[in-house]
Amino acid sequence: MASGLLPELAYAFGGPFHFLLPDAFATNLRGMQETLSAAGVDGFVYFAKKANKAAVFVEQAAAHGAGVDVASTAELREALGHAVPGEHLVVTGPAKDPTLLRLAVTHGALIAVDALDELDAVITTALAGRIRPARILLRVLPPAQPHSRFGMSDSELTTALQRCVEAGDALRMEGFSFHLSGYALQPRADLAARLVERCLKARVMGLEARRISIGGGLPISYTDADNWHTFLEAQKPTHYHAGKSFKSSDFYPYHSPASGAHALAALLETLPEDGGGTLARILTDAGVELLLEPGRALLDQAGATVFTVRGAKERDGYQLLTVDGTSLSLSEQWFNSEYVPDPLLIPLQPDAPVGMFPASVGAATCLESDMLTWRKIAFPRQPRAGDLLLYPNTAGYQMDSNESPFHDLPLPPKVVIDHTDRPHPRWRLDRHFT
């Protein structure tokens, strides 16, 4: 694909672009669904739409029996417009606006209620519409993260449960959810087991309480363990343009012992601290359905970003390249971090010198901080104007969460590559509503 299609697309768009691989998304989704089935766990997967704005991934979720996690009116409408049934939507995020709540109740979406005033708003919305009961989960403040801005404390949950009982037929309290920072599996298993216990107690009050959502946070691996740990131990300011430095804690954990569906399998086999067997056993014994809201884990290897080199400056022993886009299309750079996977150089001239050519990559704006890659990448050929740089695996949170038409530069288009097994892959523009 690189030798033919990518240069043609770079020429056609005249600027950076993203390409999306829906088959990879479908493979990741099937892996999670099969993992739940193999463990004997009743579960349902929602794609966390915030991880990528593209419509094609919503389309894939709808086509393969998954749902979508939305947090705004626009996201909800987009999901409905791409054939996701309302009952396969979960609405998350804090302090949801009245329009979002009204649409969610009208279409039968599941609502993760984050606060007592929001619960009151949901009940009022359901009573005013009289179309169907509002479906809710109560979001729990994680005991291990008491300063989180998401979820309700124990006392608030006690009040919330009583209000759910009093709401009667206007409300279906289906269970609990949580938002937990980080990627460790043990804390997720521990809190999930506690939510199962909360479900059992809520049923005594006459509430349905048969589902829990553990959110996202399934890790993925961008590289192997040796490369990752070697990088962390060896990195120093001389490896970066302008002597830039990063702490090891600044980086996303680019390697994980288990990732994606394998991480889910490991989670289900984890023994929560309060006992009762594995998490899978606890769920099945209690008749509780496990809801997941992965984003990055479903988007693993499902897209990449391509820039064109516009110029190169010689520095002390390395080149400083400038490409035709901005680091706003590679969002990790804007979190005081560095996107660690190396870009792939696609030289367009066959006579490019071969060897080792270190280079850092800057963007097309007038900001010193606008760097796509501070590291001095050892390219195997000398980068020259007109060559392409392909940043791999950017579909999960990288390509569009911080995008901006700064300098009036157009946003990079998203190109869907269909049928990659064909001799000549077919492409089309993504159908995201604008």
C-alpha cells in the first residue's frame, strides 16, 4: 500500500491525512466478544467514541453487535445516524445537558448518572416525556481515587438508591459504573467485585441492578518489553532536539504484558482482594452482566497518520525536518509527553542515500513547541522534501482529540481503506457528520 496508494493520497489532498482500517477494529471487537463468551461471562462492549471521531468505527460497532459510549448530543446523534440502536448506547460524562438527557431517555439509552442533581434531572426528564422509563447506572466514586471528579460517595449513593426506589416506574436502575484512571487490572477487578456486591444489596430494595460498567482502561502494547524498558533506561536530553527531557512517568505505558482482548481475559481471571473466586466467577454467580467501554483497545492497529516532508535543516549531527501539518494531529505531544512509536520514512526518490540519518520532526507552525517528534530518529535513508512520514497506530486518541485548524490549515481528512486483502485496496472518505 505504501508504494502506491499513500503517495497518491498525499498528492490528492495536498497535506497530511489519516487512514483508517476498519477490519482491524472488527478483529479487536470480535476478540473481546469471544473472550467474554469463553469465560462464560454475560457481557457487552461499547466503543468509546471519544477515542476517535470517525464514523467508520461507529458503523463497525453497529455491524458487529456492539454499542457506543457517547458523552455529547452530537456524539449521540452521530451514533444513531450510523445505525446504532438507542438501547445500545451508553451516555457517560459529567453534568449532562438537558438536550442530551432528553434524547437519551427518548431513545432508550443507558445513562451513567454521575451526581444527585443529575439523577433528579433524569427523573424529571422521564416523568415529563412519559415515553419510557429512564435506564440508568449509578456511578461510584472509586475508594482508591477519592479525589476523582467522577462518581458519588457512599452517602450520596445511599440517597440515590432511595430516590430510585421512590421514582417507581419512571426509572430502571440497572446497576453501577465507575471511572478509574490508569491501566492496572487488579484495582479494576477489586472495584468491579464491590459493584457486584452493591447490585445484590440494591436488588433487596426492589431495584433491577444486574449490570456493572467498568469503563475502559484495557491496555495495549505498541512495542515489546525489551525495547520499551531499554528506551526508558537509556533516554537522556541529548537524544532529543533542543535538549528536551521527559520523565519516565510522562509516557503512556507503551508496553503491557497483556493487551486488548488478552488483558480482558487476564482481568476476568483476576482474584479480587475480598475473595469469592475470579472476577468471572463472581459475575456469573451473581447473575451480573459486565459492560465495557474500551476506546484505544478497539482501535489498536486501526489507523495511521501520514505527513509530507516540506524541508530539512542541518543541525549538529542531525536534521530538523518540517512537515506539512501540526502536532495537534498527534495529540500525545500536547500532554507534556512524546509519541514513542517511530515514524516510518517512505522515500519517494529511489536514489535516497542509505545509512543512518538521525532527524527530529517539526510542524508547519511558528511555535517552538510544535514538534511531532522531539527524539532524533535514526532513519535508514536520508529524509528529503517530498518524502512521506507515516506515524503508526494513531487511531486511538492521537489523530483527532486535539485537532485544530490553527493557521487556517485544514483538518487532515480521514481515508477509510476497505478490503486490504485486494491487490489494489479501495479507499473512500469517512462519513463523519460535520
